[in-house]
Amino acid sequence: METFASLRVDGQSVYGMLHLPDTPPPTHGHPSVLILHGFTGNRAGDHRLLPLLSRYLQRLGVASLRIDFRGSGDSEGDFSEMTVTREVQDAAAAMAYLRQYPGIDPVRTMLLGFSMGGMVAALSAPELQPHRLALWAPALPDLWLPLLRGGFVPPVVSDHGGWPIGREFLLEMPRLKPLDAVRRWGGTARVFHGDQDTAVIPEIGVRYAEALGCDAIAIPGANHTFDSLDAVDMLYRETARFLVGE
């Protein structure tokens, strides 16, 4: 079953899609995963990467919730207000929504983040304490530091290819420490990264894996958004194996 989800964060609506397995829930409820999209993305992802993942997991008995962060997709708010800290708040609210949903096991709730969503997931992990953490091509703040343009305070809103980037988004970047956050968390995790990724180079995925003390799975021939059928097939299979505990 797929059902629309709506929750409120600081007076604004966050919209998402909840996928529930068609089988009756086990005694303690279905395992589940909260899925976080990347920078300028939405809950559909590139080439429907995220809804197809949810349906793949659904067939394996794993529920999932995909959200649009505030200012992205269908959710309320303006993109110019977007900061990583706000997205961490959205993730916390969405995890609380998922954990209290009927038929969901509140203990076996997991977290999956793609690109900047991976950084949000990493920063959220100490507070949210996910059962498992999966990171797809996770980003680091370093990728946005060049937008600070030599250390000068940026304008209130910058035009980034038609996306309005707010000053606060850039100013908080040097303060964000996702690798430190996952070291503090120390739970069960796995990193998945395309070995041909030029947007977030594979070495960044390795740094996350080292901080987490976990495996990093290379997806051969895959770019940042895993733009091939073979890459997606392997990504889904390996991600599902991890989330179900194999």
C-alpha cells in the first residue's frame, strides 16, 4: 500500500509518500526506512530512483517513507530558507512520524540518505539512533565552500542555476561536522558509491566508511545518480541486503 504522508515542522507542511508492505505486519511491526533526497532534489529522485527503491523494499517486507524537505518538491517553504540544519529538523519529525505509524516497528526504523541527504542523515544519526544507516554517495560540506567566494559574506540570496540559495545555508557549512557525528553515533552502517562519481568523488564515501568503521560498496561504472540499469540493479540489491540484515 502507498499512502500520502503529511507532517508539520515549525508551522510548515512536509509532504511525503509512505510505502507499506502488503503482507500483515509481524508481531512487533514492519521494519522501515526513512529516505532523504539530495540537494535541489525531491522525493522522486533522479530517474525515479527513490520511489522504485521504495517499491523494491516493499516487496521484501520493508516499509519506507520518502519526504520532500521544506522548500523542495511539494512541501511548503521556499528553497531560499533551506539549510542543512532545517533538513535535520525535517528528518527528525519524519522519523517520529514513521515510528508512531500503526504496523511499524519503532525499534527497526532505519535511515537512508542520498548525496546531501546522506550528510543530513549522518548529522541526524546521533539524535535519531536509526537501527541501520545507509549512505548513497554522501556529500561533505567542502563541496559548497567554494560558493562562499573567498570567505566574503554572500548576498542574502544567490542564484544557483535558478535555485535561490540563502545566505544561512552557506554560512553554516563550515560549522557542520558530519564525520564527527557518525563517529559519535557508532551504529551499523554501510556506504554505497558509484566508482565514476565526479560530483561527489568516491574518496568522500571512503572517508564516511572510515569514520563509521563500515564497508564501502563500489557500484562499478556508476556516476553520482547511478544512471544505468545495471548500476541501479546492483544498488538496490546491495542496499536491500544491508537493510534486511544480510
